[in-house]
Amino acid sequence: MTIFYILQVLVGFGFVIFIHEMGHFLAAKRVGITCPAFSIGFPFPMWTPKGWKAYNIFRYTWRGTEYRLGWIPFGGYVQMRGQSDNPGQMEGPKPDDTSDYRNKSYFQKTQVLLGGVTMNAITAVIFFVLAFSLGVTFI
């Protein structure tokens, strides 16, 4: 039974992460930001003779976005054009590139940043309504 409980926790974490990242992704698409990658979980790094390579369980490209399912289920990310962990090493944005995160207004950037938390809150309200309408006892 212990393995079953561990799998339940991992699926639960995966669901919460998926909802959160989907909020960022949908908000970014709504304001016109290009998203090259959407990942749930992190890839497993392995050493090959050519150097380090990241392995995912699943990869699929559709409409310019690569959807990934990683081996390490403790997070996820949405890669957006114009965002980087090392912004000082990036080239500046092209002024006419409307799909770059850096060329968006502060209001649009705020929508993208709050998208994940908003989706989590909406999901929580939906699950509370479902739980109490189906007869979950209140303690």
C-alpha cells in the first residue's frame, strides 16, 4: 500500500503543477507571447559521450510549442520568448517583435505572472464546491 500512497501524492503534485503552469501558459498565449516549451516535471540528466543530455518521458511538438513530461515530478515550467535565467547574457529584444515577453506592457506581464496563482485559486474553489456538494463532512 505504501507505493500506492506515494503514487497518489505524485499524481496530486503533478495535477497541481499542471494547473499552475497551464495558468501561466494560457495567460501568455492570451497576450500574444510565443511559448516554445511547456513542461511538467523536469528531464532526467544523463551523461553521454557528446556531453550532458536531458531525457523526458514524453515530447510532442504542436503549433510551435514542445509539450514535455519529465521524469522528476517536482516542478514544471513554461518557456517564453524573452525570458531567461541569465537575462544579462541575452540579446536585447527586437522592437517590432510583439511575441517577446520583454516587449509587453506591465499589465500584460502581470497577467502572465498571476496566471498560475489564479488558476490554482479557481481550481481550489471548484474542488471545494464539488467536495461539499457530494457530501464530504466538515470537521
